[in-house]
Amino acid sequence: MSASWQSDETPEYDEMSTIPIPSDDAVQDVAGNARCLDIKDERVTAATHGLVPPQIALDQLLFNPEPTRPEIIEGTIVVYLAESLHVEGRDRQGIMRATIRADVETYEVESVDLTVELA
């Protein structure tokens, strides 16, 4: 049986595909490697909009990381981090987000995208 989104048929288990998930140790190693990067490293992009110094935001996200939905996409480990941020003098909370991409075999960091914005 070959199910599709337009049919009412239920797909068989072997017809389904899943996104691989890296081990907790791999995720911690990737986060540790990202923590060693300086904000001026060419692999790091930061859009903090003046709400917090970029290095502080990166350090805070990576100090004791609690990733959500780490996954392996096309040979790359992708780790998503997010944390709320109190911004003095602002009515709304801020949010810090980082997406880390690293090689699935070596855990070498390919990129870190850091964003800080008001929620």
C-alpha cells in the first residue's frame, strides 16, 4: 500500500521516514565546541539589536544548554537553543535564540546563528 496526504489510507511503518536525532553526548559536545568560539569568529552571526552584548548572549545560552529538537539534517547536527531575557526598561520580555550547525562525524561547528529580540 502506498499512502499519501490526499488519501485516507494509513501508511505502513516501513513507508514512514523520520528525522534522526543525535545522542545527548553529541549535542553536549557540539554545544561545548560552540562555547569555545568567539563572537568575532567568521562562523558566528549575531543579531542582538543592542538588547544585550552578543558574547554575553552566546555565553548565557551555551553555559548550561537545554536544546530543543536537536536533529540530524543531511549530515549536519542542528541544535536549537532558546532562553528568555529580561530587558531593563522594556515592557516585554526578550528572547535569545541560537541555532548551531556542526558536522555529524567530527562535531566541528559549521555555524552559529544568534538572535536576540523582544518577544
